[in-house]
Amino acid sequence: MLFKKKKIERRVSLEKKVLDSILSYCQMRHPNEGILILKGKSKQGNIMIDGLVIPPFNYSGPTFAGFPHSFLPFDMSYVGTVHSHSSGSAEPSVTDLHNFFGLVSIIVQSPYGDNDVFAWDSSGNPVPVSIV
Ligand SMILES: [Zn+2]
């Protein structure tokens, strides 16, 4: 049945080495925002992230970061994006939700520590993150 009412809890498992790369990339881009594509796989709502891709032709400033989706190859291992918020708030902006890509959007807030990482679904609901 297509509409069987079994709510799958979405969650994110982030490899520690990927987290470290994300944090240093965000620090490097500060005070601008940085954006990266998350690579991994999704199984029963668990999104496992094991790699990163720098998007081609990405652009960013102090309050925005993005990339033209039309330049991306179709790749099933692209599960979402991560970008930084140099403002210090990890809440997704309206623009972030409009430009949602993939299954999950991770936002890292300044000062980009291990506890500054938050994941969101396409409706702006928080998704729990565990470091593996
Ligand atoms: Zn944003």
C-alpha cells in the first residue's frame, strides 16, 4: 500500500570526519556563508552522511549561499546540503526552504563547534543528528 500510515522518523547520522570537514570549511568561509553537498545514503528514514562535494559555481555572501542546481549531475548519493549561518542562528530562512535540495538541510551556526550543527527537513522541522 502506498499510503500506509507508518510514520518513518527521519534522522541523520553524520560521520565524525565529515563533521570535522564541514566545521573547518565553515570557519574558512566566515564571515561569508559556505555551502556543500552532502553525500551518503538513506535507509528507512536514516540518512547516513559519509562524504561532501563542493558544488560547482557556488556563490555566497554574509547572508546567503547557494549554487545553480542545473549544473549538478544526477546523482542518487546526493542526500542534501549543508551551509553555514555566520549570524549565529541555525534556523532555516525562507530562502533556505525555497532552495531545499535532497532529503535534509544541515545548518551550522557560528562559531561552528560540534554543538552548532542542526538538521532540518523540507518543512523546516528539526531532524535529530547523531555523530557516528
Ligand atoms: Zn541559510
